[in-house]
Amino acid sequence: MSLPRGHALVCALVVFAGGAAAVGIAVWRYEHRYNEPELPEEYRGVANPLEDDHAARDAGARLFSRNCAPCHGPDADGRGPAAPGLNPPPADFRGGPILRNHSDAFLYWRIAEGKHGTAMPQWDGVLTENERWEVIAFLRSLEPD
């Protein structure tokens, strides 16, 4: 059965519009999920004092292993022993967009204050400022999968 020419054009436009809407929604979800939220004033413009510091990176690896690996995994891939019970799952620092899409200031803020609505705890008062920067130095040294 064939449709009259005008109807076929309308159907094609509806299919095209539906596909465009689906792509738009997917892009919006990606942007909404991974775009860095506005940082609180006290974290804006904060620079990593330990950038490219190999000793800090090594200290950060030890801190990560002790404090972060239970959730984020020993390989920082989000697959720690506690990960299966967490919703949302812990961040994957190797294959996910977290490190690629977020500044050091954002990572510092997230470590310091945690992430509401998730199992990510507040580390302020547990890790010193320097230790938080060491963890970030370690994270920045990771090679993506």
C-alpha cells in the first residue's frame, strides 16, 4: 500500500523530527550529566599546587588505595568491592569522562565535600588539603582504558 505523495512527505518529516529529537535528548543528557556544575565561590580558580609532582602522585596512589579503592576499585575503574551495592555506581576514572571533563578545582571540591545523593563521602576533615591534592595528582597520572 502506498501513501499519496503529500502523506509520504509528512511521514518522512515525522520520522526525521523524531530522530532529531532523540539525538537532541541524548546530547542534552550527556551535557547535563557531565558538564561541570558551577563551583562554589571558595573553589573557583583554585589551582593544583602539586601538578606534575611525582612524589605527590606516589603518595596519592597510596591514599587512593587506602581510602578510595573500596568503591572506585584498585584500578580506579569504578569496580571496587563495595561498588555493586552503590547506586549510582562509583566514578570510573579510567574509562569514563570524569577526568577528561572536570578541572582539578572540581575534583578537589568533590573530594572535599562529597557528592550529595551518592555514596561519595565528604573527605574534608579526613584528608588534609595536601592529601586531597595528592589524590588528584595520582588521578591525573592515570592512563585511560
